[in-house]
Amino acid sequence: MDSNKKYWKGLEELEQTPAFVKDSKGEFAEPLPIENVLTEAGLSTKTPRRDFLKALGFGVGAVSLAACQSTPVHKSIPYLIKPEEITPGVPNYYASSYNGQSILVKTREGRPILIEPNPKSIGVNRGTDAATQASVLDLYDMSKLKGPKIKGKEADWETVDAQVKAALSAANSAGKQIRIVSSSVNSPSTLSVIAGFVAKYPTAKLVEVDAVSYAGIIKANEASFGKAAIPHYRFDKADVIVSVGADFLGTWLAGEEHTQQYADNRGYKSLENKRMSRHIQFESGLSMTGANADARVAVKPSEEAAVLISLYNAVTGASLSGGLTGNEKAQKVVGLVSKELLNAKGRSVVVAGSNDVALQTLTNAINAALNNYGSTIDLDNVSYQYKGNDSDFTTFLNEAAAGQVDVAFFLNVNPAYDYFDREKVKGALTKIKLKVSFADREDETAELADVLAPNHNFLESWGDSSIREGYYTVVQPTINPVFNTRQAEQSLLVWSDSEVAYHDFVKENWEKTILAGTNRTWTDVLQTGFEYKGDKPAQAYAFAGDINAAAAAAVNGAKALAKDVEVQLYQSVALRDGKQGNNAYLHELPDPVSKVTWDNYVAIAPKFAESLGLGENSVVKVTAENGYEVELPVLLQPGQAQGTISIAVGYGRTKAGKAGNEVGQNAYPFAKLVNGTLQFNTTAKVEKVSKTYELAQTQTHHTIEGRNVIRETTFKDYVKDPAHGSGNHGQKHRTYDLWDKFEAPGHKWVMAIDLNACTGCGACVVACNVENNVPVVGRDEVRRRREMHWLRIDRYYSFEHDGEQVTEEKEIDRLSREDANMDNVSVVFQPMLCQHCDHAPCETVCPVLATVHSSEGLNHMAYNRCFGTRYCANNCPYKVRRFNWFNYWNDSRFDNYLNNEFTQLVLNPDVTSRSRGVMEKCSMCVQRIQGGKLKAKLEKRKLRDGDVNTACAAACSANAIIFGDINDPNSEVSKALRNERVYYVLEEINVQPNIGYMTKVRNTFEA
């Protein structure tokens, strides 16, 4: 972990390919589009000399003075009667819920514009994930249905109600089945509505199915402990964490809650107490969780069973057959891990990502032997987040195909897209007399329905949620319905002949059940957003399953996988299962590991790719066992297990909307049903095709030329010396100042970023986009290195060579891929944004003083002064400034994303939407700073720590970003920056950045 360790962002940087050298050495990746500007002006460069000089003068001026162009005049119309709760210019906040997370929705003049975590929420979420942050954009999606439809034609709700009720009565009288097919329902009020519906129509039944299934965990727990449920995992109580294929920081179960727990045991406050968990990951594809592990071992999906069997044998002393045989590194790590686990009985946790019942049963047996139930695994306060049953959905399809189902409702599901056997779904649906979809758009399943009864967006809805025993959140509308939609629960009430409004139903349900016996009222709940009844005491559980049968089944499953090329399907951190497939913010969020936007791909190890004759931009045809095939681009992914490929699901939508249609390929058909549960590990054949495809990948954009920006140490060295690895020992660089010294007696806004807490999830990036009106530019512009993100998460690789860390002394640049062990890469994530330097080099070179320093330590941008010389971007050592190549908000080329008046309602009116030819970058959310100061002034008090927070810091579940006033010695950021691990990136060039980073600490094994 020495400071001379070499880091690299991608294989092209490691190998210094000609294309990379060309793009990275130039001042800018693309020249100014003078030809386009002249063409737009009706001129051409092929003109006589005099006309050309006039054209040249106009062209340069048009680009550089674009910021000064006059904007269209829109006349404002004041309120005739001002709503009592709305004051123009002052935001309102409403407590609500999204996927069970308690959130606050910020509205301006009656329109929701931002989602933040509820600061009063207890236990479940301190921050949010990227999908939650981006969900506000879904409200303003032009692809949504504007009202109900019958047989493809627009209809009114009265006609819909009459037709549906007639079909229900006929089915009920004939004894035919009625089915409500839904994703997991964890809303108490929705379940109560469905119960009333079933009481009205006794042949009705709820069928819950999830695109990404966790039924294997539920069935394994039923067999092992007699409880058919998903436990509540407590990673914050675990000193040793072992994951076999579970991306628990990303998409596995409650990723944002797990992130919060994980960081609490590894962040700067925990380290100050000399406490840090140890995390070991076995997996095939390099996941976000694996990238954060202290030790990671690349294993094939077929080896996961062997890892668990070997681990069980080592922990219990048993001798089950089927353990590891060929993977020497995995065998060695299992030996070390078992000792760690035995030394941490009751303070460890083992999780598996497979949906195979046998593998989950083995995992249960290991945890039971380690006394983890009742401490790090809670089976009394269980999770209700995923309850889907794959067998129930199979039964439904068989019943429908047999003509036994007369009426079927589809709520928040899209099986014609995300079920592995889509033809079976389509065939079964043709036998159902009346199919009703509650989808908000005519998606792949809704287009097969007879009636479309579009549901409200959650920001228009009443409702509730309970994703864990004893924890309830409320959903309340923040805007009136934008289109002629109706809440699905209200429709079910109407079709049950109930005249109750759903708001009244939810209110009554809470008052009679959830709030009964408390001193809280419905109004109290609407203000706080949640009700927490506290956890029941967690009990210890004895394993009662058949471990021998589980091991035998796991071995048989592994044999079925160990052929051809092994395929691991996974959810991307941004797009997940594809339900938000038309959300441009999520498509443009770079994947935490690969940094690819706008596509899925085949991730393959460099050595394995070479054996198949593949390279970057190659395209392969992947053929599944069932004959389904897709063509996808290749991504050479260090850390991928040899002989395997990974493909993300959630792409390949055909009926998502303008932004999401035909983006990537659908990988769901590669899944298969094994013993009643949906499996994402399978096999396929891979063939090279004669074409190429360039992925829109950001990993080597804005490179910092190999300068030392990452500092690392080990936990062992940190305990001995908290400043180890930070560079805070030894002789400091001698510095010289070109700038005068200025005092900042008032506030001085700074930031601390903990590299040990940051998981690279990207929630902060999306939060910054939404808060600061950062435009989406699309795949082609990202390929040209023109992404506009003010905040980026840099991902750095390093690797081991012959068991030793590769350093500059070992001449990393001469090592070829054949020599480098790409299976054993380690990863560091580093959020990088404007450092708001006190001696900012950008300010020195700006010819028009468009970028200046404030008295509170911020580097400001005056957009109206900027005319786009880009000198500042060239002079910035951190490469964090962005140039507006287009008017992204009103250019028809970006029509798929945000270029329409309706979608632009998401824009924050406190932040200027920048014009073409202007430089922009992080402002430390200066509008929030001013808002906090104004509020304190109106309340006649001083600004307190916590009154102001940036969007990125507020969104972070890991508390990796801390913002505040360093002039307040008691502020959290002041305390954080006094930590011995703090260092400043490129401080040796004396630009005096105001963002401090905390050294990355790895809790490595002592062999």
C-alpha cells in the first residue's frame, strides 16, 4: 500500500494505446464546430478571402459569445388567486415514500423538482440510491398514457368501469378465475384493498412475481427454519462479511440500507475508534460490492456451490463432498476466511446472491453454525421488499393457457418483456378474455391488454409501504394528476362497488391498525412521513434443514453450469430491472465499474477475450441454451472470472419511450427456471461477428495524466499510525504564491470525502444533475467525451503481479496483459468535482473574469460573462470543467431526453440553465447556501451546522461526502478534516484545494 503504487482507469490507459494517447494529450477531445456554426449562419468556409474573414469573425463570435445571446421572452402570468400553501420562490417539502424509502419531495410553485432522503427517518435509509433520485423525471415523461384505452382506442373511465365490472361479474358467476398479477406488494393499504376485492369476487387471487426473483431465499428459510421470509441483514453488526455472488451494496435486496450499515463499520468515525469490518467477496463479474471488498476472488458461477460447501466444511468440521478442487486461490482464501469467521461467531454474516434454494440452504447452515441468527441476521423483523413466488406465476401461466382465467389484472409488472419465456406469456394471455393493465405507458405487456387503466405516478398518489416488519412509510401526492389517470387501488375499489376515496381508505386503515395504541395522528404521519414501531427482539434459530440433500443438489446444479461459456446475468446499479427504462438520467449515469453509459454489453476477462480473438469494440453473438440469441459489444473487464461473461438485464426495451427504446439488448431470456425458482446463472455459446461497436464509456475521460491522486494504507498500518499512507509525514513541498492572501472571516465552505466510505454508487451524480439542471447529452456525445456531469466518480484499478503489488519501480507500462494478473485487480473509487481552490489556476487565465473567488471560499462562475475560451478547462489540473457544445435544452437533436416544455418542468428555477458556448462546473450548490443563509436571517439567528447541505452529500447513504463551514470548529466537516487520514489531491502544485480526501484503508488478510 505504498504511495508509489500505480493506478490506471482502463486498459487503454494501462497500455497507452495510440487512440488514448491522442485523445488524452490534446487540450480538448473535439475541436470547436466552426463548420457547423458557419453553415447555420448561411455561410461556408469555401468562400472568397474577404467573405471568409467575415465568416470567420462571425463564427468565432457565435461560439464564444453564445452565452450572451438573447433568450426568448416568455410573459409570466401571476396567480389570480394565490394558493395558501404556495409562495413564489419558496420551496415546499412533502414527506412521502419511494420503494419503501422515506423521502422528502421538494416542490416549486406546485411542481416536484427534487427528491431527498427524509432526515428524520429511522433505520432504513439515511440517503437514497440513483434510481430514487432520478424518479422525479418519470413524472414528466411524455411517453406516458394520457388516459384510459379500450382495444387501443381512447376511452373514458365510465366506459372502462362498465366493461371491467361486466367481465368480473361474468367470470365470478361462471366460476372462472380472476387474477391480479403484481410485483411484490408491501403496502398494507393495497393489500387491504385487494383483500376486499377478493371478498367481492371469491375466484380472485393475488399472484406476486418479481423480474429479479428472491424466491430461493424465502424457500430456503422455510425449509431451514420454518419461516418463509427474507431476513433483515445487519452488516453494521458484522466484523467479518463474506459474500458469494451477492452485490449487497448495489442491487441485492436493500442496497442503500446495506450501504449505510456497511459504511458505519468502515467510515472515518469507525476508524477513529480503531474498528473496521473485513469484507471478502467471491464472484464471477466485478460488481460494485466486489470492488469495495478487502479481498476478492474471481470464481465461476459453477464454483459458488463449491465455495459454500468448502466454507461449511471448514467452519463445522464436516466432510461434505463437492468442495473446491481446482481454484487454488479460492481454496487458500476459504481457509483464511473460515478462521476469521470462527473468531467472530455472532459477529459475522455470510450471504449468497444465487436464487438457488440449495445454495441458500448451505448459506443458512453456515450462518447458523456461526451463531449469526439473532445478531447479524434477523428473522423476526423480516423484510417484505421482495415476496414474489416463481412457482405461483408458472401456475398462473398454465391456468391461463388452459383457458381457466377469464380476467387478469397486471400491476407494476411487465412479463412480456422481463420473463424468460416471453412466448409462453404471450400465448397464455391470448386465452384470457379480459386483460387489464395498470401500466403508465403502453409497455410490452400493456400492448397485449384489452383495457389500459393507467396508474398515477407515485408523486401523484396516496398510499403507504412497509418494507420491513414494524416500519411503515406514507405516500402522499405532491401534485395533482398531470394526465387523466387513476390510482390502481381506486380502480379496484370502484370495481368492488366501493364508493370510498382511496385517500380516505388509507387514512382509515392507518388509524384503525398502524396508529392504534399510539398517541400519533394521521396529520402527524403526513408531517413525519413514517411510523416506526421498533424492532421485536431478534431470536437465535437452529438449522433444521437437510444439509446433505442441499449439498447434493448444489453439486448437481454446478455440473449443469460447467459447460460452454458460463453466463452471469445481473442488474446494473442504475437501470436495475428496467422498469425505469425511459429515464435518461439513469441511462447516462456511468456504471460504477465499467463506466459505460447507454448500453449493456458482454463483460469478459482480457485473457479469455484474447483466446476468442476478441478486443475492445468487438461484437459477439451470444446464444442461450433455449436458442435465444443477441449480438452485443464486448467490454474487456479486469477481474472477470476466466471462462465467464456477464450481461446486464433491464435493457432492450421496445415500448419504454423515446429515451429507452432499443437501448441495448434484452438479456432476460437467458434466465431459466430450475426447481421452481428463476436462475440468473446459465450457459451460452459465444461467437465473434464481423462488426464493431463503440461503447459510450467515460472511464478514461478527463484523465489526470497518471499523477498521484490516490492514497492507500492497510488497517494494520493505520492502527499503528493513523496518518500512514496519507503523505502527511516527511518533508512538504516548497511552495511559491502568485496570489495575495485574503482572510475569510465569515463562512468558508469546504468538503471532506471519505474514500473508505464511498462505494461508487453514483447517487450523488444523479442528485447533482437534478438539483443543478445538468443536461443529458446522449450516447453519441458521451462517445465524444462531452458528458456534462459536474461530479464524476473516478474508478482506479491496480493489480497484483506474481503475488506482489505492481509499482512504478516494476515498470508497469511494459507489462503486457499476458503477464499482468487481471483476475486480481483492486479498485478505488474517488468522487471528483471542482476543488474550489483558494489559488485557482482557472481564475488566473480567464480573460473576462467569468470565474472568480468569493469571500466565502467558493470558485464562482458568472455565466453571462463567459464566452467559452476554455482556457480555464485547460488550466484546471483536476479536469472538472465542462463546455456546453449545444443548447441541450432546446436543440431537436436531444429531443429524446429533456427537450420539451413538459419535461422541462423538472428544472430547478434557482439554477440557470446554461447556454451554448458556456463553461460550467460544480458550484457547491450555491443556491442552497444562499437559501440557508436567508432562512437563518428570517429566523434572526446564526447559520447552524447542517442548515446547508449540497445535493450530493444529502443523497449519500454512506456519509462519504461531508459539507460545511470550516470556520465553525464544531462543524462535522471541521472535525472530519482534522482527521489524520486527510490529504489534498495535487496539493504539491499549491492550488490550495478546499476538498480534503481521507486515505483509503484496506483490511487485508495476515496470511
